[in-house]
Amino acid sequence: MKIISRLFITASKVFPGSYKKAVEENLIFAGIEVDVEVWLGISLIIGLLTAFVVALMSKFGNPLLFYILAIVVFFIYQLGSYSIPYFQAINRAESVDQSLPSVLQLMASNIRAGMTPFQAIKVSTRAEFGVLTHELDRATAKALGTGSFSDALLEINKRLNSHALNRAIKLFIRSVESGSYLAKTLEETARDISENIILKRELISSTRTYTMLIMFSVLIGTPMLLTISVHFTEKMAQLKSSLQITQIEGLEMNFLIGEGFSTDFLVNVSTIIILFTTLIASLLMGVIVEGKEKYGLKYAFFLVPLSLIIFYLMRFLSGILLK
């Protein structure tokens, strides 16, 4: 196992340090306890092996197409090594944000009942709060030792990428140190977080029309237009092959017998257009929904292959219905 791990670590040296740091943060926030160099080395080696296998399949079809597919597969593996922990970290943060108002309300009630802040946190952790309960239990367990209770709470922010939790912990520590009304602070913080969650849901609902329009354009509109264009080119090619004269009753037909693009070339170009158009549309949807381009990769993973499937399905149906 040490030899294999050393192989992965050596392979990961091709990645720049800034990229390693970003992936390492995602792994920590996602709760994936794997060394970042091993993680990147695995994705690199598996991606290269898969791309090599795809390239070997070039003898069964168009070599250029398989070589391009091999490159695409390799980059998909590298994209997955970054996006998997990234989206898992987002899911963990969202689950924490959903549970946080209830936890803060319980803590405020326990403090009003006469408990200390430490006891209030310890009693407020319940199994239904999931990730947040696990992190609070870890912090309280560490505070029972020689560590500081405030430092133990601040370390939670290093393992969860939740802005609401970060703000709540800092307010909690500041209130404890200043001796202010802790229970009231926690209740108001819980109310603010709940209102922000409601506003976010309303924003997503109000922008759903735009996302649905974008999805319709990339899944139906673009494949349909490209299918019609390719089918028109095929018909023109058939007409040119059957045409024996260059002039009919004074009408010049040079535009029909001139050189044009082949059907295979147009299909390949259409595939590339759909791939990049869908990818850009996915990034735009990420900006609309979450305000982050990277969030759009979540949509790209199913929109890109689905749009390509719909395009080739339309090609197949057009060949049957429009003979």
C-alpha cells in the first residue's frame, strides 16, 4: 500500500500548488479524510488509463473522433476530482444552514433555563441535526481537555464552509466574552438565518423561469436547429448527386453543384457546438441560482450528455420521418 500511495503522491506533483490547496480545502469541507496528493494522483492515473483505453478503440471507428473523446474523458476525470468534494462540501454546508436555527433556539432556551454556554451546546446536540451535531460534539469533547472552548468552536469553521455558522460562532464567542445577553443574541441570529433561508428559496423560485428557458434552449432548441441544418445539407447533397445538368430553363444551378461541407463534418461540428453551448449555459444557470459559476458544473454533468443524446436521437428520427 505504501508503494501505491507513493505512486499517487508522485503523480500529483504535476498539479500546481494553488490547485492542490483548493482541492484540499474542498476535501476538508466535504469531510473526506483523504490526503490531497493521493486524491489527485488517483484521478490523474485513472484518467490517463481510461483515456488510453478510449484511444485504443480508435481502430473501430474514426481515429480523430476517438482521440478527441479520449482527451475529453481525461479532463472529465480531472474535473470530477475537483467537483465531487466541492459539491459535497456545499451539501454539508446547506444541511448545516437548515439545522442551525433550531440548534440556536435550543441553546437559547437552555441558557434561559440556567445552563452555562458549554452545557447549553452539549444538551442541544441531537442526532437529527446530522453534521452539525457531529462537529459540535467534537468541539465540546476537545474543550473538556486542555484546549480552549472558544478555539474548539472556531475550528468548526475550518471544517464546514458555512457563512451562517461562521457568523453564529463568532457572535456566540463575542457574547460570552463580553457578558452580554447571550440568549437574546442566539434567538435573533436564528431568526436572521431563517429569514435568509426563506429569501433564498423565494429567489430560486423567482428565477426558475429563466433556468427552465435555458434548459429548453440547450435540450430542445439547439439540437433541433442543428438537426434541421444537417438534414438540409444531406438533402442538398442528394440533390447534387442526382443533378446531371448545370442549367435548367435559364436558371443557373451552380449553387447546387459547388463544393460543400460533408454530413459527417457537420455532425462533428454540431456535437462540439452542443457541448460548449450546454457547458456555458450550465455555468450561467449556476450564476442565476447560486451566484457562482462553479455551481453550474452541477447541471453540466447531466445536461451535456443529455443534450448530445437528444441531438443524436433527433438525427435518427429525422432520418426515418423525413425520408
